[in-house]
Amino acid sequence: MASEFKSLNVAVIGGGLGGLSAAISLRRAGHKITIYERHSFVGEVGAGIGIPSNGSKWLYNWGVDVEAGKPVVANRLIIHRWDNGEVMATAPLGDSKEKFKYDTLSFQRCDVHRILLDTALSKKGLGIPCKLVTSHRAVQVEAELGKVTFENREVITADLVIAADGIHSKMRSAIGITPEVTQASSCAYRHVISKAKLDELGLGDICSSEAIEFWTKPGMEKIVIGCAHGGEVICVYSFFAIDPSKHEKDGWNISTTPDQLVAKFPTLDPRVQRIMLHSKDIKVWRLYIHKPYPYWTRGRVALLGDAAHPMLPDQTQGHSQAIEDAAALGLVFSKQYFHGNSNQNLEAGIVEALQRYEKVRMKRAAAIQDASAKARDDLRERIGWVQKA
């Protein structure tokens, strides 16, 4: 009997950006998806996020209502002198739509999350709407069986488990991977301010919705400012040097005060200091360098996004690489490539598909991890932005 396509019951562990991307892609491939989120609600922080054309193309192809996320398209890079804001250089970012058919988009993370969640759960679009289950923190997995145990002692079994549970992934540890991690030489504060507040402060000329702006000087200190939410929100990343040998408190929701933020940058352009003093949602972002993992899959389990390849933010590829992971999974488990009409064929088919996933994705993701780490220390390593002398 010839092998036929088999629709799988898929458990996606993690309801963040990567998990939702995987859910959409696999839903469209014809599978039944349940998303398990550890928190009692599904949401994202207000920080900014960039999605270059290699990621945005899939959002459009998946039928995501991209415009509902109020993206901003930046076309210029402006580099300022650290202490007084004098413009030292400008450069075009290039027309990615002309070159690659899709724009590089800037969002607030919460806006991207909203449009992805809407697409995953909507009755519209290809496939069966995904199911969302909250307050389910996965703590263990039996990879060969696809059996997942949650902190609340509930146990489920799935044909395929997608581990999108982030940089501190429990599923990654459960399939035998121990990350080799070093702390980066810098950390960042991420914070936001409204465009209306910026105008009220008389600083409306600082951030144009058409530009990404840097304040930089020799060393690790850098300020990056860009627009999101249709230009209504200004997203700021303020990088500062640390001693990598000292362990810093970690977590997505470690807050600080505006005064503490400004104190980190005593010689910075006073106008940017004023932005800091009026910023909201100020969080500390610890940065780590992960050596590429030896594998991403085991049995019926596949890692995705930060669970598979955590990377520094300096090539703006973090979420786009998770999107590429999701797209690859949708292809290897598509009707064109995935077949199995018995338990034996099904198990072999899943293993074969996951081997294809690793072959397609691991080398590329590792190269981008490396490029991102290089750009953290040297802005000239930023691909497509600054030409080397």
C-alpha cells in the first residue's frame, strides 16, 4: 500500500512568537495543533522587534494580517556622536522590498504576538484553528513517545512535540542538551516612550519613523532608537558594558527606574537622557552567547527558536530565524513531503522529517548566531548596514 499523508496531533510547547509561528505553519500544512502556554495568559512585552524580509515573507505567505500589527518600514541609518548627538554618518538601509520582494518591518513585540495569535486561532485561513491551553508549564518529555508532563501533573501524548519554550528551555534539557553558555560583554535596557510624549518634551526631531538611530562611541555602550506601532511608539535599546565573569540576575521582567537608567550613561547626549527619564516599561535584558547545539531533535521532539539557537540581537534575526524554523517544519511535514499510513511508517516518517529539518536549518542558524556575536562587539559586522573600511 502506498504511503499517504497523515495528519498529526501536534503539541507546541510555548505560546510566544516562535511557538505561534510554528502553530500557524503546521496548521496550514494540515495538522491539528494544541499550544501549551505556561502562564495564565498569552502576551508579550512592549519592547521593539525587527523582522527582516526573510521573516516577513512568511508572515505574508501564511495569511497573517501584517498591517494590523502597525509595522514601520525604516529606510535610513543615522549614527550620532555619543555626547552631543551630532550626526556623524547616515546610510541607506537599502530597499529590501526591491531586492527581496518583502520589507524589513519594525514592530512592538506585543503587536506581532497579537496578529500571530489571531491567525493561529482564527476560523479563517487554511487548516483547523489551533487550540490554546494556558497555565501549563512543561517540565518533562519522553521524546520517543511524545509524552509531555506539566507542572500541574497533567500528562499528554502527541505525535509531534515542538519545543518553543525559550532560551531557558526545559524541553531542551529533557532531550539531553546541556548548553555551553558565556555571558556577553554587555547587557541592555529596553524601554519605550510614546511619540506624543517625545513631541511634548520638544524632542520630536530625534526619531523619524523612516530611520533607525544609533548613539555610539568606542567600547560597548550603544543606544539604538527606532519606531513601532505605526510611528506612535519609540522603542529604545540602551547597551552597557559589564564584567562577563560576574553572574548577573537574569529574566525578562527585571525592572529598573528612570534615574537608575540615566545613571548608567552619565556622558550621553542630554536629549537622550531626557528620553530615558520619561521612558516606560524599563527592563534589563541580559545577553548570552550559546555555542551551537549538537542536535535539535530527538524522537518526536523538535526544538525551535530560542530553545534551538539563542542569539544576540545584533543582526535583527532572532524572531526571523524562529519564523524560518517554523516554515521549514511546515514544509517537511507538508503533504508533498510527509507520508505514513501505519504506526511503523508514521514513526519512521516523523524521524525522517525531523532529520530534514535539522539538515535545512542547523548550519544556517549557527552561522547567524556567529554573525550576531561578532556584531555585538563591532558595529561594522552588521550585515548590510556599514561598509568596512
